[in-house]
Amino acid sequence: MLSPIGMIFYPFMARTHRIPTFCLLLASCFVLPLPSAHASSQPVSLASQNVRYSLDLVESSDGSTTDATGSMTYSVRRTCTAWETVQKLEIQSTTRKHGPELMLSDYVASESLDGRHLTFRTQERVNGRILQTVSGQAQLNRDGSGSVTYDRPLAKKLSLPAGTMFPMAHTGALISAAIASQNELTTPLFDGTLPDGAQDSYATLVGWTTTPSPTSPPSLRALPTGHIHVAYYDRSQQDMIPTYTIGMHSYANGVVDRLDLDFGDFRMNGILRTLELPREPTCAHPPETISRVTP
């Protein structure tokens, strides 16, 4: 979202999909210039937010998932130096093969305001059993290349390709491209939810309009709005089948009120239930802004 949009979801490894970490975006007085050559130079305002979504099953591709409900809470706070993100995703499902399953995903990250440093921790559990914990830190150079150093599940260091974005920077890039009337954005993304480095992302941006919607939350009615669809791909695979996809109805400030989550064997819809925009911090110096050169 990613990622919403810089919004971000991330999957459970015990299944054929991951449960995604959703990097949402909201408006603030912090202006995030676009960090990639693939998108427009249109600046985007992101803001701190606390949101909660309800999730419901809408389709099971092969009938193996007979029921699924859930919720997601997402909190992102801007400090004077970083974006602090906490996401909790819970899905209760019933499958023909495994019966009832309670899937939990906890994601915590801190991304520097200049988009160059990320610390992260992700833990995934099914029926109380920890499937995997991923933690470490990553850093990027001005061209988006860099490295990630993992603490768990194994201590190792991997390279990140040029053009890589972290979640909040990716969020800003998606919204900026949409507002600038671009219809797609392609870039590597690293969020700290997988133990094997960056993944590729391809986003389509459609239907953006400045016409206010009377059904929108009061604080969002004057904002442009549109649809963003993001597909994520394993960089080690050569096929064109995404690992998972996310569809979002987003406002220009990054608030997302409707979600379409495709986990491969089943799809869920998400509806915004609560929205809080916390007061932004007062900093002694203006926050840093992202500034990268292209390769």
C-alpha cells in the first residue's frame, strides 16, 4: 500500500501464501518527495494513523477454504527521525485439509524519514505455534542499492538491488504516481517480512478523481481518490505469477477504506472500521526528506 500502500501484508509460510504486512499511508504535514526515477516528482504528504479493518471471505479458488474472517490493526507514527509501524493481522479460517486455523502475524518496523534505513521484526503463528520470526536491519544507498543484515531466522547478509524502496517510501511513490496521472509503477521492495531479501512489485493506478464522495469519512471527503492494485513477485522465480496481490481504494493522503486481499487459494475483503489521525510531533528541525539519484 505496502505500501496501504507502502501499505503494507505478508504471508504465513505454512500455507501456499503469506499473510501480508500492510503498509498504509495517511496525510500529514510531512512531505515525502518521490524517491525513484520510475514515478513522478509530485510530492506526497503522509501522516500518522491508527486504523482497524474487518476482513471477510469473498472467494475460495478451489473450495479448500470454507470459511475465513479476521481483523487487522495498523498503527504508524511519525517521530522527528523515523516512521514507527506496528501491524497485527488475525485470520480465523476453516479448510478442508487442516480444519480450523487461527493465523496471527505481528510486524514492527522503524523506517528513517530519509528512506535509507529500516529495522524490522515479523512473527507468524498458526494455532499458537510460531512458524517463523524474521528480524534485522537494512540500509540503502542514494541509488536504492544496499544490503540487509538478518538476525533471525539465520544470521546472514544479503544485497538489495538498485531502486529498492522501503515500505513508507514505496507508499509515497505510489500515491505520487497516481496523483500525477501515471497508471503504473514497478520497483523492488524490501519490508522485512521475508528472510530472502527484496521482492519485485508492480502497481496499477486507475480511476483517480477529484470529485468528493459523500459516503467518505468526513475528514477525507475533499480529497482525490482512486484505486491501487499491487502484485508482489519472488525475484528468484522466472514466472509471472505473483506471490500475492492487494487491491485498495485509497485517498490522496494515503487513507485506504476498502481492501481486496488475494492470498492465492482464497480472497478476502477488508473494510475500514475505525480511523484515528494522531497529532503530529513538533520537531526542532524540519524532518529529513528522501533524496536519491537514479542509477
